[in-house]
Amino acid sequence: MFYIYIIQSKKNGKWYTGSTNNLRKRLKQHNEEKSTWTKSLTPWDLIYYEACIDEEDTRSREKYLKSGMGKRYLKNRLRRFLSLTG
């Protein structure tokens, strides 16, 4: 199984979108500052993920979620969560 995930920085609220085949391990890597792109904004919370059957599907979905339309989709999907967390 492969995953697309969204994490949110506790430091400034920014989001990071990524993909992995081991969600727990990847989140741990982000929070242990082992990721170049996210180490300056630790700690991170997992706020959303989707499971995909294969890596090709995962990459395609990740690309969409990083697009303008994909970001709007995520904001609408996570609206209730975002209102509860400020």
C-alpha cells in the first residue's frame, strides 16, 4: 500500500504534501528533522492521508493534490478540521 499525506507544521501552520509506502516511518523522519524540506518547521502533525493501490496511482494523486485545484479540494475537504484547530 502507498500513501499520500498532508502534514501541518506546529511552528507556523504550513502544509507539506508527500507520498510514502510507510506512513508512520515517514512522519517520524519529518519530526526527527531527517527531511531536507521540512526540518526547519518541526514538529509536524499528520492532518490527512489517502491510501493508493500502487506507486503510479500515488504519484498521480500527489501531483493533483499539489496543483491549484487539488489545494482547493483539500481546503474544502479539511474545512471542519481547520475550523476546529484554528
